[in-house]
Amino acid sequence: MASTNDHRAPDPQVEPRSTNRRFSAAYKQRILAEYDTLDKQGKGALLRREGLYSSLISAWKSQRDAGAAAALAAPAGRPKADPCDKEIAKLKAETPDWRRSWARPAP
């Protein structure tokens, strides 16, 4: 007869920690493109097949729209040169290489 207070040693095998899934931008883009073309039943089937939640789709759409808005708001062409870089290049050209004059001969 086994007692209900059976004190066996716990299993030493430690379960691995779960990690959150990470999705690449290409995967998100592919899923959103497919999701937008489906009807209600197809959208549910896609979410079940991929193991996704509708909240992820909403978040991905927000990210996509924010990225598109930021890309459209960015000015076209090359970014303007930093005036500090121009000044540094000018000073380097004017100043002799001081390291050569301060270098000590090897003993």
C-alpha cells in the first residue's frame, strides 16, 4: 500500500526555459500580404496554421504603417554633410604629423 506522502527525490531533469518567437521582416511582410487577401474564415485558418494571434497582426500592421510614414517623411537625396567633418579634414591637412616628430628611437 503506497502512502499519499510518498517522498521521492524530484526529477533532476530541468525543463528548458521557453523563448519568445522572433519573426523576420520578410516573414511579417509575407503573412500580412497573405492576410490582407483572405476573407474572415481564411484569416482564421492562416492564424491557426501559423500559430499566430490576431494581436500580432494588428501590431505588425501598425509597424508597417509607421515605417511607411517615416520613409515618406524622410527627405530625398543624400544627407547634408556635417560641418564638423569638414573642419576636421581642414585641420588635419594644415597640421603636420606630430607623431613622427615625437617618436622615440628604438633602444
